[in-house]
Amino acid sequence: MQDNMTHPPTPPSGGQKGGPGSFRSVANIAVPSIVSNITVPLLGLVDVAITGHLGAAAYIAAISIGSMVFNTTYWLCGFLRMGSSGLTAQALGRRDLSETMLWLKRALALALTIGLLLIALQWPLREGALWLMSPTEDVRRLVVTYFNICIWGAPAMLGLYAMNGWFIGMQNSRIPMAVAITQNMVNIAASLLLVFALGMKVEGVATGTLIAQWTGLLMALCMFRRFYAKHLSPQRKSPLGFPPSVGRKEGPGWASIFRGEDMKRFFQVNRDFFLRTLCLVSVMLFFTAAGSRQGEVILAANTLLMQLYLLFSYVMDGFANAAEALSGKSWGARNATALRRTVACCFAWGAACAALFTLLYTAGGEAFLQMLTDEPSVVSVSRSYVAWAYLVPACSLAAFVWDGVFIGITASRQMLISSLLAALVFFALYAALRPHLANHALWLAFLGYMLTRGIAQTILFRAVCRRAKM
């Protein structure tokens, strides 16, 4: 791996090719992030594919339930990545390298604490999930086996969240991409070896996942040590292009890490991001539950159509990551011109992607659905609602881009307000329209939810900039 894993920051300049907020600087962060995002579902798909060849449906059901429990738990802890990303990018924009390291240590300390807490509370977490899911006795036994192994990966997963957010804040999305690819390779190799060579079943799949999780964290720590640990030494010249004296405080110890005002801000930002994620989870879970109440065919059709949203989100999250890194750095540097240029470039990239996905979905959406299932009733019902999925890119574009910007400038309270308002719009629209439109009301409410987030954040961004005089 070359030393160009780090991206030397350049001073803001109006028309500098590849400078802050340029199309190239956005692409440099977005493209590796998109690759990383696309690899995320592979971890779960590998587990399902392997268990699908073990000879019983109970294995697939157990992996599905176990994966859902951990995915939901880790999703709620996404604030570890979002908080460290924005705060680090702002410190980098102020050219305060010592502070960037402190934000990483704070995020890792919180990640380790939550990870150990999850391990300590594994019994109520597991039993609560099993109570909600109510699986058969055979599936329950397999879920317990899977859960009891994978829970030991919680500190690794949460630590990796913190580190990935920090890397993005440092304008580096290539290391998270390399880690994600390595994780998947290790997961595939370890699971195949344990299941098919050593004769293990669910425990082999779980152990393979556990090995991949800790491998990812250890690799991220090694990359940090190689490319960034040297920044802590005031005697050595920074490879980021800053002189040794800039932004460095001698010997940042525990007192600096847990400094009162900084920790208060850290927890406030992360609290708001957590509550915002709760709003998002509540909408997504209700969407699934509302479809389920309309029958298994409607549920299956909604699940298929939601894949179109998820596919678009994997790409747009890459541009959101670029918005996090670049807007946070501009905010920390108090560079309003670079901030606005970053927002404009991210929206331009996002609009191009939205137009492309809309064209692809309109032209090949039904063919894509038929690739996912050959069940005639599901395909037939999906055709009745597929037009709503075609509108997803245009309606959700602004929400994705603004999420990245708000994370970067750590406007966590405003992000929470917009998500809460959008969730209220979602539930209100569905309640009002359901008696007349049935499942169409669910999709209309979901599009209203995404549109409301984007519109609210557009208004709130201007207010935040006025208050900060940016």
C-alpha cells in the first residue's frame, strides 16, 4: 500500500483544480466510500449463502434473525462514525492535528465502553430479541449459538465505526475501503474453511464473521499506525504537510482526552445523532410492519422495491461521506467559500446520480425485480407500486447530501429536528391516506418523509450559517 493513502490538504483557492470543494476532491472521497458501502451487504449475503447449503431452512432463519439483531444494534451506534467524522474534519480544518488525535481517542474510548456493555448485557439483549421474533425451538437454539459467538465482535465493530469516521474526517476514504474489502475476503475464506472443511455449521459461520470483524479493526489500527501515528511526535515532520509546531500540544494525556467541555460537546453531538437514527429506524421498521399487515405478497413486493432505494443509498452515501469530510474541514477553517463550493459540487454529483438511477430504474426496473424473484404473484403486485420506487432518487437526493453536510459541520441538533419532523410527516401521511390508498399510502408517506428531510435541512442550513456568520 502506497503512502498516497493520505491526502495532503491544500489551502483554499478559488479555482484550483482538485482543490477543496472541487468535483475531483468530492470524487476522491466519494468513489472509495461507494465501493466500501457496496461491500457492506456482502458480509450478510456470504453468511446466508453458506447456511443455504447446510440442508435445512432453520439455518437460514437463524442467521437472518441473528444478523438482524446485530445490524439494528450497530445501526443505532452509527453516531460513533458520524460524530468522529465531523469533529475530526473540523479540527483538521483548523490545522489542529493534536485535536484530531484526541477525537479519535474519545471515539475509541466510547466505542470500547459500549462494546463491553453489550457483552455484559448479552443475555437480556438476546432474550429480548428472541421474545420479539418468537422463532421455533430449532431456530431459537441456532440463534443462541450464533449470537453467543458474534456478540464478542461488538467492541471490534464499534471500534471500526469510530476509526472509519475518523479516517473520513481526515479526508481519507481509501483506508475504510481497503478494510471493508479485506473483511469480506477474510469472512468468505474463514467461513468456508470452518463450515465445509472442518464440518462446523452455524458456529462456523458465526466464528468466520467474528474473525472478519476483529481482522478489520486490527487492520484499521495498523493503517493508523503506519500513516498517522507519527503525527503525535513533535520532532517529526507531518506527512499531511503541516509544520511540526502547528496544532500540536505536548503530551496529550488522559486529562486532555476527557477534558470537560470537549467531552460535553462530544456526547451532545453523539446523543443527537443517536436520536436521529432512532427516528430513521422507527420509520424503516414501521414501513416493514405496515407492509406485513397487508399480507405476505405485499410484504414481499415492498421488500423487493425497497432494494431499489437501498441500491441508490449505497451510492449516495459515498457523496454524503465526501460532504462530511470536505464541509467539516471548511467549517473548521472558517472558509465559507469552500463550504458553499463543497455543497454545490455534492449536489451536482448527487443530481447526476439521481438522474442516472431514475433512467435505469424506469428502463429496467421490472427486469431487475424479475432477477430477484421468479414468484409470479410477487412480480405482478410489484408492478402496481414500482412507479413509487422510480421517484425515490429524486425525492431522497437532498436528504442524503444534507445529511453529509450536517454531520461535517456537526449540526446534530438541526439534523435531529429535521428527522423528527420528517418522521411525523411520514406517520401523519400514512394515517390519513391509508383508508383510501392502502399500500400506495405507505410509499407516498415514505417519499414525503425523504422530501421533508431535504426541505427542512435546506432551511436549517441557512439558519446555521447565519448564526455562525459563515
